[in-house]
Amino acid sequence: MEKLISNVQAMPKDAIGSLNGLYYKIGLHGFSYYWNGDSWLKSQTPAVLIEAALEKCRHKFSLNNEV
């Protein structure tokens, strides 16, 4: 059974999906950022890889999404 994140208020604003338990967004100048629980931090993973991994996921905000 697929577990989806149902508490929308727990999701940070601007998140495009969840991978490996982290929320991601694509920010200024095409950089990827992850949510640490308080703020967005720049990720070392290129934005194109984050977008490609999320594209393959059936549910963008599933707890089972892995790279």
C-alpha cells in the first residue's frame, strides 16, 4: 500500500516533491534546494537529476520515493 503525505500543512511551500525523505524545490537560477525542517538549503544534487527522479515517481509526495 502506497503511503502518501496527507498533512498538506507539513509540506513546505514551493516543494515540488519528496525523495529519500527530503522535500525538494527548484529555486533561483535552476539550483535545487532541500528542506531541513526550518529553511531551504542548497543541494549538491543538480536540479535536472531531481526533476528526472520525480518524473519517474507515480506520486510526487510519496514516502516511498527513492533515488
